[in-house]
Amino acid sequence: MMTALTGRFDNCMMQQARLAKVSSLSFISGRIEVKVDLVESSSAVFSYNPSNYTSIGDDPHLRDPYEETLVEVRESEMEGGGEGIFATKDVEEGTVMCMFNGIKVDIISNIAKNCVTEEEIYDRLSYNIHMPGDENFFLDIPPGYRKLAEYSASLGHKVNHSFTPNCEFSTIYNPRWGRIRTVRAVNSIRQGEEVFVDYGYDLVRCPEWYRMLHQQS
């Protein structure tokens, strides 16, 4: 069974939709026909409500229903890693594991301009992720949204770093948030395994923990 959202869409934009499960897929006259069944136990309503430069979007605790079937947050197995993302089922290579939504930040802005020390600068930038080159903004999880009690609609920002990652950052058009980043598996991942990506920091300008971890790798 696969996750779906079904309801009212205007010009491909989700106006009001509820959680459903795909019951069948078929190809008819060159078209894909999808049949879905509503999840009656879920009363959540989803709509297109992307973030902007002042808001992270709608309900900060309405979980992405696809992501919710695949991952959970637990204490990381990495020393000093804090919270991390773990697979709740076995997945194949290429599977999108979780979403990285965030407040839009203009690509030429300096969100760390009020920081004084190097440590403060790297902390402020630690949840900031670039979009592909054809976009003019970054996505950012600013202070006030970093704890699960503050924001849990998407969990991509909780993924920890490794120089031997099992995932990579990718991009998707999400029906709720528009174009955002994702975390996608680069090999098969077993249930209970922690999800990692390579942050790809420049070793000349990076947090000390990243430089030390690189020396140990």
C-alpha cells in the first residue's frame, strides 16, 4: 500500500485533501489510473501552503503523511549527535526518506550577521540548506523551530552527518510545501538503521566537530 492525498485540486494545486492509500495502479490507453481508499481513521486536512520569508507554512505539527510511514526521531547513535532520524521499515535504494521544509531565505541575505563568535555563526547556519542553482532562496530552520515541540511537520533537518552516508539530499515538488529538499536513500536501509547524509561542508570554513570527524574518517 502507498500513501496518497485525495480531494480537491485546482490547476494541480491542492486545495483540500485527506489521507488515502493506493489500492491499485493500472495503465489504460497510455494513462496511469490510480484507485485510492480514504483512511477513515484520519481527520487531517492538507492543502497547498508553502513557506515564505516569514512563515514556515501551516500547522507546524501536522506531519507529512508519507514521511510518517518511514522514519522517526530518536537519540542518535553518533557521539554528540543529539537527535537523529531512524528508518521504521526496510527501504530500497532511491527511496525518499524524509522532507526538508523550512522558511525561505533570500540567497543574498546574511542570516548570521548578528552573530559574534565563530561558534554562534556555525550554529545559526547549521539548519540552512541550499536549493538547486535555479532557485533564488535557501531553506532554513531558525531558532524557535528546531525542537520537535516547536516544529515536527517535516523531519529532514534532524538527519545527522556522516562521511559514509546511506542517503543524500535531493529535491521534490511536495503538494503541500512546493519545491523543497528531501533526503533520499543511496542504498538499501534496514528497519532501525539511522539515516545519514554527507553535509558537504568546506573544510576551510566549517565547524570544528566536522573537521575533527573528517580527520578520523
